[in-house]
Amino acid sequence: MLHTTRAVIVEGRYDKARLSSVIDALIITTDGFGIFNSKEKQTLIKKLAAEKGLLILTDSDAAGFKIRNFLKNIVSEDKIIHAYIPDVYGKEKRKESPSKEGKLGVEGIDNSLLEHSLIQSGLFCEKEEASERKLITNFDLFEAGLSGRENSAERRRKLLLSIGLPSRLTGKNLLSVLNTFMTYEDFIKKTGELFSD
């Protein structure tokens, strides 16, 4: 079982129940969109961010990204680590039908994928100093055709799916996510494999 002193933020109680079998941590729910109107919950999350830091793990659908972006706007970005679950299509066992986008949420992902997503966030490994490693830059994204080009969105989607990240990530968020999840060398290798044109 993984352990962190950071507070882990998920959307709902079923996500919390699923995640508690993978990580030993304080897990807080946003109660879905309830976070938007709950000043008490917002205050709690801000306090936890200041004292412990946050690990945010929301679903990979539009609602999950809306909640994630809301949290990014109320908490300093340097207090947040993001974990992302991959786009996995299916239906949660407790539901009668799949979600609107047909993707499994945190509660529906199996434990090994959840654990992989948490580890991939970089939280559980020693961070290299930025000066010790070459970072992926906006220019690298442009050179790889992942931004500023006619088919950049499709290329980003292809890259994200190939490394097990949700295809919904935008170009704006892509750079920080890639620098968390892969090295510059891995980025060059992966984009070379995918886009050898």
C-alpha cells in the first residue's frame, strides 16, 4: 500500500472507498460539483493544501477536469500534485449504465491501474532538481507537432493515450504534466516512435 502525508482529493465517496484500498492517506471528497458552493469544504481544502499539500485524482471526464480546474484556481499550483487515470471505457458495477462519456471513473478503475496512476504522478519518487535534468519546453511541443499546428490536438491525443494519460488534457496543461510523467529523453523517443513523419 502506498503512503503519503498529502491530502488526496477525489470526487465522491465511492472514489474514496476504492482509493483507500490502494493508498494510506487522508482522502477528502469534493462531493462532485458540491465543492463549487461549499465554502466550508473550500476552506478545508485550502488549509490542507497549505499544511500538507494536495494530490488531486479526479475522473478523466469533463466533470472531473472541471473540478480539477476549480481546485487549481483556489489553491496555489505549487501545493498540488496531479494524478490522472487513463481513459478506460466501461461501466461501474454499481451503475445501471455507463457514464455520459462512457469512461470509468476512479471508483471503476482496478487497483493496479490506480496504483500506477499514483506512482506516475511522481509523488512517491525522489524528485530530481530541475537544474539536473533537461525539461521539455513549449518549443519541444511545437517541434513535435503537439502545439501550434493544424493537427496538434490529434497528435496530443495520440501521445497521451500511448502513455496512459487522459486524452482530455489540453496543450496548456500538457507541458507540466509531461515534465512530471516523463524525461526529455523519453519524450523525444516516444514522439519519434509515434510521429516519424
